[in-house]
Amino acid sequence: MKTIAIIPAYNEEKTIGSIIETLKEVPEVSDVVVVSDASTDSTVEVAGSLGAKVVELAENRGKGGAMKAGLDFTKADVILFLDADLIGLTREHVYILLDPVFQKRADMTIGVFDKGRMATDLAQKVAPYLSGQRAVKRSILEGISGIDLSRFGVEVALTRYIESADVRVEKVLLEDMSHVMKEEKLGVFKGLAARVKMYWEIVKFLVAKESLK
């Protein structure tokens, strides 16, 4: 099965490089696709210099839109989604995410941080379905409508589909891994505002989906 990694990224020049370098050490991952969601920093240049294929979006579409753009870029059988702000990603983490799908035990894996940082670990233990670290068969993704419209609610969209379809899911622990929090990237006040916006996008998506039932 051909496997590619898709990394939606918005202004992640500081962390995107190490993620690409780690993925390049995994021969099972044939390509790394970075989708720049209208980044204004050097994300595109860093990704391109390390051999990743880059999809540049002129306007910010949110995480769901960036993931859909990456999916449209490839016909690979297995998609590995990773966040662009990960800290501590290793080859072992990549294999932990991919192996259940490769071994046909699961149609999708969801990676949950463990033994990393308290704030990120706690958030994922409370709401593991919000994890952006997943390996999933393309056939599953093709059955989900509106991924590009869900913006930050994309993980919720995936979870909702799992609940309504016969999808085998395996949660896996990603030890000693975490990500840069918004408050660290943007400062306390701007970061908190960005976090509230993200949660609001998720709530809006949930309410919209409920109204369609």
C-alpha cells in the first residue's frame, strides 16, 4: 500500500523541519506533502528545502481545508496525518501509527500523547478524538463529506463518521511527544484567543451536524 504523510501547516517554520526529517527516515512513507495554509513565514521554503512536496493555499482554509487539499494532491492508499507543531516525533512514533493499518487490524489509528507535557497529555486524555495524529485508509476518507468545511472541527468530523460507519479504530500511545501550544507561539493573550476560536469552530461544526439529523 502506498503511504504518504500530509502535514497541514500555518506558520510553522520552527518545527516543520524536524518533522519532515523524521519522516524521511521511514522508507514506508513514499512522500511528505506539506500544505501551507496561507503561511506568511518561511514554512514553504523550509519544507521545500528538505524535499517535501508543498501545496500552497492562497487563502487560509482552516485545518480541514488544508487536509482536503493534501488529500486531493495524492492517490495514496494510506494517509498519515500529522500536525506541523509536534515536539519529539520519532521513527518509532510513525511506525506505531502506521502498523495497525499495515497489519490490517485497523482502518484508522488515533495517536494520543503520553508522558510528554501535562497540559497536552491532559487535553488528549479528555478528548482523544481531537488528536491530529492519525493513519487512515484513503477509502475511509472518501466516505466523509464536508471535511474541507469543518476547519478546526475536522477531527470531530472524522470521529462522527467512525461512529456512524463500520470503521475499525485503534488508539495508540505516542510517548514523550507533545506539541507547541498556541500560547507559546503567539503569546498568552493572542494564543488564548486562538484557542477559543479553535474550540468555537469545533462547537459550530457539532451544532451544524446535529441540526442535519
